Amino acid sequence: MKENTINIITQANDAVSNTVCEYLLGKKIHFNRINDDDFYPVTFTVKTINNKLKIWDRRGSVNTIPDAIDDYQLLYFLQKDRDSLAKAYERIHKEESKYIGDYEEERQSNKIYDLFLAQKVGLNIPDSIITNVKKDLSSFFSKHKLIITKSITLYPKVFYDDKEYSSNKTVIVSQDQIDNLNEAFATSLFQQYIGKKIEIRVFYFEGLFFSMAIFSQNDKKTEIDFRNYNYEKPNRNTPFKLPKEIENKLKKFIKIKKINSCSIDLIMTPRNEFVFLEINPQGQFEWVSAYCNYYIEKKIANHISKK
């Protein structure tokens, strides 16, 4: 990768990256954009870095696999090498350069550990259980009466009959569904359902919080999960100021995670209590920026182009 420049690691269709690049072009700032679906020739020397780089890892990693390689078994092996190189590059440059973003945290996406950390710093979390035992799930259901399930890590993808099925949503679990389970089933994450006044999407960047209230509770389609978008009647979204106490707890959480940019999902209950749901180190924030007039992309461009 080029020295003495800004390196942006992203995806070709990422709208946020496009906007940040437009701001940089307007400022006549040189940068090097690396899309993770394009092959990128790289020679990486293991040594102390003398020339400080500025790297914004927006999404993805550097693609080091030539397009000519199409053997599935070989690609599976090479993808592991690519992943290992991306993590090493990130760790080294976090020590030696200005590195914003986090590929490694995004890849591991450990929601269970994140819930533990959130509770450790004093944030409220839903009562949660990870189980593959029917009787334990039944006891959890009896305790809360209304529970949900979501993916443990990244959203699942299943290929069946040459079709891809996927979901990143939260769904209600019914008694009938539990009754139809085997005594042992695939390990799954279940949580008590917590009624909400609003959902809150937070984007954090280098010490700054940009928060948006989502009035998803007012729509039957989105009341469980705002990602069940109602395109005909979209949820109302407005800027929101988190209490300083919650921001401080989130900062402690982020410090433990050793990250400097992320998206965070919270809810505010009808009793005005804040509950942590999950964090996404490379989460989308374009809509937060646009709906709330935060101009986050401009702030990022200014930050990464500072001398």
C-alpha cells in the first residue's frame, strides 16, 4: 500500500465511502481507495513502520487473491490466509499508524461477550440465555412469557436448492415453536422481550456520539425490529441526545473493546430506562447522518485528512 497517504479499505457499493471520497476530492486530498472485491497487489514487509499512514477501514479487507484462481477448495484455504494478513496488518498499523475502524472485531462479532461487557460497565441488558436444551428454554420462556431470538454472530446464510436464505432480524418465539423442538437443538441465543418507547441507533467516531431515535414501536410491522422496514409508511427518525451517564458507560465499553468507531443499538423503555442490545464495529450510519443532518461523512473526511 502507498505510504504517506490516506488508505480507505471499503466495498465498491458502500455509499458512506463514496460520500467521504467526494469530500476528500473536493478538498483536493490524495487518498488510495481499496475495494475488497477488487484484487489488490500487495507486498507487506514485517518491520517497524517509519512512514505514518492514515487508514480508515470502513468495511471489508484487502483482496489478495487473484481473480484467475477459481478452485473452491483452494479459495477456501486462501481466504484464511487473506483473513490472517488483514488481521496482522490491522494490529501492526494500530500500533504504528493512525488506524480507524476494526476488521477483526467485525469478523468475530461476539454478541455474547459484548452483552457481558455491557453489563460489566453498568449498562442494562435483556435477560439472556444461550442454550441447546429444550427444558432450559422452556424454563426461560415460563419466566418471561415473551422472548425473542436472534443470531449469535453475523446474520445467518443458508444455501438450499441453489437459493440463498438469510435473515438479520429479531423474531418472537412462541410456545408452539418450543413444543416442536427436539430435546436437543442447535445452540441459539434467546432474550427476554423488553417493551420499548423508542429504539436508538448510535454511531460513535473518535470520541463523538451521533444518536438517532427511531419510533418503531408505533408500527406493528416494526415494533419487534425496526429492520422489518415499512417502506410505505417509514418510521419517524429524529436526532437524539443520550444522557451523559449512558455516554460515559458506552465510552468505558468502547475502551475495553479497543475500538474507535462503531454503531450501537439501544432501546429506551416506557419507563425511560436505557437497554443495550448490540454493537456493530462496521455498522451502517448513512441514514443516521442523513435523517439527522449530522454530516458524519464530512466529519470523517475532515478527521482523516488532518495533518
